[in-house]
Amino acid sequence: MRTIDWVDGAVEIIDQTALPEHTRVLRLSTVDELVDAIRRLAVRGAPALGVAGALGVALAARQYPDQARLAAAVEAVRTARPTAVNLARGANRAAARLARGRDAVLAEALRVRDEEIARSAAQARLGADLVTELCGPAPRLLTHCNTGALAAVVGGTALSVVAELHRRGALRGVVASETRPLLQGARLTAWELRQLGVPFQLAVDSAGPFLMARGEVDAVILGADRICANGDVVNKVGTYAHALGAARAGIPFLVVAPESTVDTATAEGAAVPIEDRGRDEVLHFHGARTAPDGVDAVNPAFDVTPHDLVTAIVTDQRVIRLDKGDALA
Amino acid sequence: MRTIDWVDGAVEIIDQTALPEHTRVLRLSTVDELVDAIRRLAVRGAPALGVAGALGVALAARQYPDQARLAAAVEAVRTARPTAVNLARGANRAAARLARGRDAVLAEALRVRDEEIARSAAQARLGADLVTELCGPAPRLLTHCNTGALAAVVGGTALSVVAELHRRGALRGVVASETRPLLQGARLTAWELRQLGVPFQLAVDSAGPFLMARGEVDAVILGADRICANGDVVNKVGTYAHALGAARAGIPFLVVAPESTVDTATAEGAAVPIEDRGRDEVLHFHGARTAPDGVDAVNPAFDVTPHDLVTAIVTDQRVIRLDKGDALA
């Protein structure tokens, strides 16, 4: 089952706000519906957002014959969320074909989709080889947020490495951090790990560095929403704290993401716009209030992990050992 | 209003599991009731636990004329939770008077209570002076868990410093981390900060280090459940991650706790038993599930912050500048 796909003239996604309780497919026939789904994280994850961006432009090309309205719709797709580079990049790739007509746009969008599918398997192989090289035959890995099939089209990024290690019999277990505020770890990663049959425990986000200090984690492995030219990694908030914990514990900190997430046009993490998703996500917890009425909150959805804390970046094409001085460009 | 007190022959506490929705006083007339209240965190916070331990022994002295049952009851109080040194220490102080009769036991327990009350004001003054010295006249502070009046009898530890700075007009604002799994920050600290009129924002726990890296926090200030001879600080899980963030950002990391929390008999943090409170706290909140059925979780309630990450420890009697080589003993 694909997280996102083009089916009979519309975009279909698995609604990630309904998981794990309900596996519900949403059919998105208009740009407005797609942009709304992106904003409320019904579809999320950098690779999946790249496909959503491209398919969103394909939708726009069918919906708006008028050039001005088409341009506005493409811009709405491109900017639905600001942080992951994949969304704008996927939209741009499809939009570059607009002059050739809507079928050319759709063909390019489907190429974006198919490339992400192919990339997942390549990342899984390269990442699993690296984990075994660094951690031996039975590592315990900590992962953050959701980087599995639900974050891509199939397979995933960091979680595809976990799955590959499990298939090889080369994984002892996983700690999945719950990933507040929206609990992508507790809801989505737990759901995927159970389907994969991988032994795992959930932990609150703030426990990760301590579990590393106690010697209960052999490496951290997670995804990225944007990787800058200098190797800075922009990813789900909490990534940076885990990187600090890994550095202090002396264990590898591994980032797995497709080449479509590498943004050498952005020099460093400080240049990336960090989405603040507002206080409501912090003040509610799965439908329950967490704090008294009227309380304010700061809610950066992402953070920046400086490149010196990153051991290696694994893409579908290469392993960049930042710890050994490898450069991205 | 006192968080915990002795009223007409029984222990009365504000039920912290009911806040902020309900301000409910629980009357605990038996050792079993008190131990249960401690275990489910209806009363919590290192200073309050010290008083609970002492008053628990006073309850036991009234309830059990039989020596063997009395000894068992005292032991149940002393070991109701393992990590905060205050609980056992308060119980031990009261128990040392058992041979002199129940009135002597109660008198000692009330001294423990009164000492904690006096300590809060002293910590507030010393801590506020130090924050102003280190951070200037309008700092933005990040705090974790709840260290206010609810964690003590009145006033509190780190949050009493916040309150004192606010009274002095020497505080710009506070970031309060929500403190999963039981949300003592979102529920209790937010409630206290609003009553104090302190401007603040909530944040998920994993955002703290990034907010520091972005320059939005001038110092971290929080409490302790046990401070070891070498300066290692055992405190609510998440403390260590915030300490790593503060060190990387180059901002002060300040621990405020009464002398009753200093345990020079324990050499270092690795020697302290860390309570694991089980998976249910991670998998539930306010009746809502966070993860699919049957998922396992690891749930250390505390972590250990190595002394080299601690700028200073403020007690009711002194400021120990670990960053300048001061020693505790």
C-alpha cells in the first residue's frame, strides 16, 4: 500500500491523522484539499511531501486553465509548509513542465513518485551496511519521529534501514521516541514497527539522551527534512537533543534521507525557515488538554543539528562520513 | 495554602493529579493511604516528599502500637519511591524519635516541614541574586518539571527563584517544558506561573535545546531529587538533555534545591536507583491512548546530569559554583 499515489485523476493518501486507530484513504481532487492535507499533516515526511508537491502541481494543471490562477495554485502547493525542501522541489520539477501541457506535468510528477520508491530500497541497503560496520551484528537503535513507509511512498528512510537490518537478522531492538507534539513516533512508528515484527520500546522524547548515557542505545538513526550544504540537518524537533546525547555518549548519529532532501543551495541550517505550528498542538494531547486555558506556547516543528554532531548521512546514492571530513557538495 | 501539612491528626495534601482542573484536598489518615498518594504522585517534588516521609512516620507511630508492624510501616514510607533522597531522609529523621513516643515523632516531622518552609525563601533570595549576576536584569529562563510551591510546602525551589525575580522586576519571561509523561510542567508549573503573573510559554520537552541554540533562553533553572557528592544531579527525566543544550549554547545551567537534597553519602549519579514507572504513563494521558495496544515502553522517571554540565547549585545555605571548581563536601 502506498502512502501517496495518483489514482484515476486524483491524489490518494493514507490519512496519517487517523492512524493507528483507523486506516483511512483520503481522495484529494483539488489543490485546496491537497494543501489542507499537507498543512494538517494528513500527509507528511520529506519524501512523501516531495511527491505531494509534484502531484499537487499535476492537480493544479487540470483544475486551472487560467494562467494566473494556475500560478497561484502552484505557489500554494509549493509553500504549504516551509521547512522540508522536498515539497518545493517536487512542485518545481512538475511546474517546469507546465508549458508542455498537463500530461507532461503528470508524467513528471509520477517520475518523482517512482524515484522516491526506488530511493527507499537503495537507502535501506546502504544504511544497513553502515550500521553493521559501525555497531556490529546486533545493535540497539534509537529513532525519532516517523521515517517509515508513511513518510515516503513505500519503505521509508531511516526506518527502511531498521527494516532491512531486521530482515538480515542484524538488529537487536529499537527505542522509538514518541515525538511530541503530534506523536508520530507513538502513533506511526510504533504501528509500522509492529507490522514489521521489530522488537521495540517507546520512550518519551526527553529520555533518549539518558538511555544513551546508560549504554542502552548503540546508535541514533533518523531522517531529515533538509540537509544543508555544510551538512547541517534540519529535522523534526528533538533531533538536535538526540544528537547532543549521541555525541556525549560517543555513539554514531546517522541521518538517512534521499538525495532530494540534500539542498546544497542553502549554506547552513540557520538559513532554513523553521515552521512554528502554533500553540494548539502543544496544549492538546491526543484530544485532551495539557494545560490551563489561555496558556501560550512556542512550537517549532523542526530543529537544526549542526554538522559536527552528525556521524554520517546516508542517501540513496552515497554515504557521507561527516566524522571523517567528507563533504556533501 | 500548603501543599502538604498535618491537620487534626492526619496528613492533608493538595491532590496534584487533579490539578489544574480541580483543587482538591486529600486527607490521608493511614500509612497505606499516604504511600499510595506518594506512589501515584498525588504528592511529589523532593522537598514535599521529605515532609511526606516524616509525616508518614508520624502517622505510623499513631497507627501501629505493635513494633514489628510499625517497623514495616516505616519501611513502606521510606521506600515508597526510590530516587529522591528527601523521602528516606525525612522518614529517617522522624523514625529516630520513635523510642521517645509518638508526640516526639510528630514534633520532629513538623520540624522537617518548618525547615522546608524556611528553606524556600532562602533559596529564592540566593538564586535570584545569582541569576541577576550571571544573566543581567531581564533574563529569559527555561525551567523543567514543577519546582514551585506544589513541589515543596510553600514557595518551592527553582520556581521560587523565578517568583523572586518577578517580584524584583528582574525577569523577562519563562519557557516551561511540558515534562512528559505526567506533564508536571504543563499542568502544575503553568498553573503556578499564571497565579504568579509571570509571562511564560510552554514548549514540548524536546524543543528546549533548540530554543537555547536559537538564543531564546538565557539560563536553565530547575530542581533536583538528589545531588551526589561529586555534584552529579539526579532530577526529572529531561534534565540531562537540557543540560547538554545549555552547555552547547554556553548559557548557565542552575540547580536549586534545599540542603536536604544534597546526599554526600552517595558518591555519584551512577549509584542512584532510577525509578522506572512502567509503560502505562507513556502509553496514556488523561484516558487517551498514545500508541497501539500492547506496545512496550521504557520509562525512567529521572536522569543523571554529570557535574561538569552544571554551572552552579543553589541551596538554602550556599551557592556552589561547580563551574569554578567549588566542591559540595
